[in-house]
Amino acid sequence: MGAYILRRLLLMIPTLLGIMVINFTLIQFVPGGPVEQVLAQLEGSGSAFDVISGGGAEIQDVGGNSSGYIGAQGLPQEFIEELERQFGFDKPPLERFLNMMWDYLRFDFGESYFRSISVVDLVVEKLPVSLSLGLWTTLIAYLISIPLGIRKAVRDGSSFDTWTSGIVIVAYAIPGFLFAILLLVLFAGGSYFQIFPIRGLTSPDFETMSVGEKILDYFWHITLPVAASVISAFAGLTLLTKNSFMDEIRKQYVMTAKAKGLSEGRVLYGHVFRNAMLIVIAGFPAAFVSVFFGASLIIETIFSLDGLGRLGFEAVVNRDYPVMFGTLYAFALIGLVMNLVTDLTYVWVDPRIDFESRET
């Protein structure tokens, strides 16, 4: 197993490098970089997007020289060159990429262009929101899906299986953001009830509350975002659990156990459960990462939660490259590590699995 882990760790290096190369190359062709963002704000144009939408011509500075930046009208060329030096754009792209990767190898992610705070501190500041969403969503989805999937497998073809399948299909078909909006309309001061707050993870007076009040306030705020995130996650996981159990129930060893007179519960949870739950339990790390990084942007935006999803979106809009590439590098590395953890979880759940023998 040690050789397999070593191979996977070594494979992460070219994979991570490829991800960074592709994204760094693509960003070079996207208009409205950090320099243009600053110039647009100085010229009162709002943002570089407002500026570049007006045309593609270069603007002459006060000396009659072409600055190369739309929105640089009236600004001295020396000022623009100084901006380029501050942002590091006076160096060729290859040198900038190599310097960036060398810093990232030492886990030095630099400082945000526009917030005067290090990328690490910024991520740590936003992490609790996204971590809350990801952890609670994954946990609740598993707590719902596993018992429901087992029950559907045992009662396959019954009326219970039919109407629960209808609910699962509808839940799978509804996008998470649409369900989030529906929850806001129904329970957060829309056209019906105002039971839950519509923004934030805590109340303004959170620091003055007692421990019990803080816990209640936290769950009061997190209820709707988590519910919106769970809806699509639990549907797919329920079907996966049901199909996994049905495959195991049809196998010969289950029929043999029943023929020996074992009760249905003993057969189901003493023999079938471990084998059927292999793929479900082993997929927990990947499921958590998927919820943590995938659904956070839309949910955080709708419920006004200041987490990593909104941080990444704002970094892209503002062309805050240290935040963009720093978080991309860190999250890509976490994703690759979690894929390895998933494989190791398979072995932990079922020691009969041997990845090394499969690769030889």
C-alpha cells in the first residue's frame, strides 16, 4: 500500500502543475486585469468591465503616447508603469508564473491586491461559513439518505418505494438555487412567513449572547442555507444507497444466510450492510469536497453569507490574482489529497481491496 500512496502523491505534482498552467494561460487572454481595474476606478468608470464594454481602442495619455490600457486617459505613463511594477506585470508571463509557483510551493500565497490582507488570513476569515455549509450539508444528507435508501431497497416495488422515488426525483430535478429562493419566499420574509433570517451566519448582537443563545442563533441562521444545499445532495445519495443494497441483496450469500434461518435484520445489518455501504461511506470525503467547493457560491450569494464561494467570485470579478490563484492552488491540492483519502477509505472499509495488485 505504501508504493501506491507514493505513486499517487507523485502523480499530484504534474496534475496540480497542469491545473495551474491552464488557468494561468487562460487568464492572460481575459481583458480587464488589475491595472485596468485601478485605472477604471481612478477615471470614475466603476470597473474595468464598464470601460471595456465601450470599445476596444487604446487611449492616449496626456503626453500623446499610447498607454495600452482602456480607461487610462489623462493619466501619466509613468504612473501606469509604476502600477505595472507594483502588480508584477513588468515581468514576462513565464517569469511571473515560475515566481508564483515557487512561492506556492513554500505556501506563500502573497497578499490581496485590493484588500491589504494576506490571502491566507482572508481564507481563514471566510472559512467558517463555507465549512459550516459543507459539513452540515454532507452530514444531514448522509443521515437522511442511508436509512431511506436501505428502506427503499428492502421494500422495492412497494407503495413506499414508489412515492419516495417521486420525492427523490423531484428533489434531484430542482436546482439548489431555485429551492433556496423558494425557502426565502416562504420562510424568510417573502410573501408568507418570516421565521428565519435572510442574511448572515449570526445576529449582530451575537457576542453579547450566552453560550446557549449563541448555539440557537447559529442554527437559526444556518437552517435555510443547509436545507437548500441538502436537497440535491440527498437525492443522488439515496438512489446510490438503494442500488448498492439491492445489488448485495440479490447475491448468493444473502440467500444462504436466509436459508439458515437468520432474521431479516440480522442478514441485512450483519452481512449486507458492510458490503453495500462500501461505496457510500468511502465516497464521504469526495462528497464533502463537492458540497464544500461546488455549491457554496450560489447558496452564499442568495443568503448573503460571506464565505469562500463569494470570495472566489469577487476575486474573479476584481481580477485579484493572488486570491484567485492562491485559492485555486490550495483547493486543487485539497481535492487531490481527498481523492487519495477516498481510496484509502475504501481499503479501510473493506480490507479485501488491494490497489497495488490492480496496478501491477
